[in-house]
Amino acid sequence: MPILTYEPDLYPHDLFERLAFGHQQGMAWWVLYCLPRREKQLMRRLRALDVAFHAPLIARRTRSPSGRVRTSYVPLFAGYVFLFGDANHRYAAQTTGCVSRWLVPPDMAALTADLAQIRRLIDTGAPLTPEARLQPGMRVRIRSGSFAGFEGAVLRRPGETRLVVAVDFLQQGASVLLDDCQLERVA
């Protein structure tokens, strides 16, 4: 099976800038749970239908048996696509044949903030590691360094300290390795 190239994972490209000016009447986030390995197919169909969505993709590098390094773009949250629209948009997404079920997040503002922060973290270009089933940890804000302004939880692993930025509704997120930066606790 060929490895697919990068495809837009945010449509329209300025969705979060539009949301910063307030929610549009009748529009909300819908969390779509896809059939296995259908996230990109759903994203293509939503773009064709002109439906706003976000499905964060991260680069994953693997080495082939012959030694070539291959880069593929995989969903950060496997199986999930975040649709922003009304009930008609959700229905259109369900008719694509890619959606298993859908969920309504309890706090739209928190989901918007979490997704925007994940987007900003991906845009830094730092290598990310998917983190699933996060446990509650100490919330911190980075005061200095290349990740200044990001908020998340500190995760300690042997020999490294990582910052986990999560989408609380899914209990999943991404972590990035912290080198030299100052942290402050967030109340």
C-alpha cells in the first residue's frame, strides 16, 4: 500500500481565527468517530462538501527494510475527526460512509481552546508523541524557551521531561520533549 502524502488537516485553514471572533449561531463542535483507518477519506469528503473540520496529523518516520526513511502523516487522535458545523453538516458527514458514531462535547469553549493549542503545538514543527489515556497531573505553563505560553501537564519518564498538551474531552494528547525552559504552576 502506498504511503499518502500530507493532506490538509484543517478546513478552512483559518478556522481557529474565525472561531476567535465568537461562535456562529447554531454552529457547534461534533466529535466524529470514524470507521477504522478512514480519517483521511472523511477529511477529503468533508472538504468536498465545504464542511469545517480539524483532524490533527503528525509526521511519523519509519525505516523500510532497504534502509529508506519514509515519512507518513498519521492522525494524532486515531479514529477522530472534529467537525464544526450544524446538525445538517453532521448529517452530511454521516452519509459519507466513514463515520461510526458521533459525540457532543460538554464544553465547546474548552474543546476549542484545547484544539487550538494542539494546532499551535503542531505548527512549531517539534517532534510530537501521541499520548493516550492521560492521568491528571500538575498543570503548568511554560514561561520561556521555544514553547513559551503553552499550558499542559508535566510527564516525567526516565531521563526526560515532557509537556503533555491534551484534549481533555478525549483524554488523549501529544507530548513534546522539554529541554531548557522555565515552568510555572497554573492554579
